[in-house]
Amino acid sequence: MKLKELRLLNIKIIQNGEIIYNGTTEELPEELKELEYKKIYFEGVNVIAEF
């Protein structure tokens, strides 16, 4: 699933152990919308997506 398919969520995107985005899915930069995640899980009220 691609990140652009997620809606109305706070999301933190982690790539190689480094946070590359922290915000809402509606404000994702275009270059991140097409990424397909390896792992996704909830941490409190946030969704964490890892690549």
C-alpha cells in the first residue's frame, strides 16, 4: 500500500532509522506519497511507517 492511500492520520515516516517526515497524511510531500512501506504500526495516536 502506498502512503497516499492513508487518510486523516498523523504519521511519522522513518527511513533507515531516521525520521524523514512527521505530520499529517494530507500534507505529505509529493515525493513521499508514492512510497510503499515495509512496516506500519500505531504508537499512541500516530501511525509509524518504516521503509
